Amino acid sequence: MEKVTHRGGCHCGAVRFEVRAPARITVQRCNCSVCSKTGFVHLIVPAEDFTLLSGSARLQTYTFNTGVAKHLFCEVCGIKSFYVPRSHPDGFSVNLRCLDEGTVEAVTVADFDGRNWEQHGATLAGAGGA
């Protein structure tokens, strides 16, 4: 599947990134405590398909539970536009809602039971899990 470059960032624009993924993407909507409160919709990509363009000095990190996931958020506006997920610590999960308009042609949304992560974590896909 051919990949295109999608760009995105936080609300204030201090953090900007680009991600290589298909124009027609599959994302996960997770019901865990963090995702349900923040409205995060996951597009997971390998590290080589993600580039932070600006804002590294503005990123703060929040961890909890196992500490594996690195929840990165802009210290200016508070938006978590991407993070390092527990399920794919060698990649990034980008929030679909933080992508700029114009490059995503279609989105398929799959629900993921993150409240019961231990039972369901292994079901996540390589590039499209939560």
C-alpha cells in the first residue's frame, strides 16, 4: 500500500510533525482511561515513518501504570498529538484528530477495549493498533 505524507500538530502550533501512512487509514478508538478522557484516536506507525518537525523543547512527558507508554503533550496548549504507545514502544501513535486536512482520503475506525488491555493488547495490529 502506497504511503503519503500527512502533517499535523498541536492546537497552538508549537509542536509539528509528519507521518508516512496510506491515504486510506485504519485507526483504533480506545476506551482506556486516558484515551476516553482525551478523545485520542490512534494511528500507529513505526518510528521510521514519523518525523518531529518542531517543538521538541515544548514536549512534556506523562507516564503511569507500567511506565512503558510515553504520553507526550505540548506544554503550551496541553494537546497530546502523538505519543509512544505501550503496545508499540518502538513506534508512535498519532492522534487522527491532530492531522491537518487534505491528505486523508478515508478512515476506518475499529474499537479497541483498552480498559481490559492485559486481555486484548496482543490483538493490536502492527501499524494501526492502539
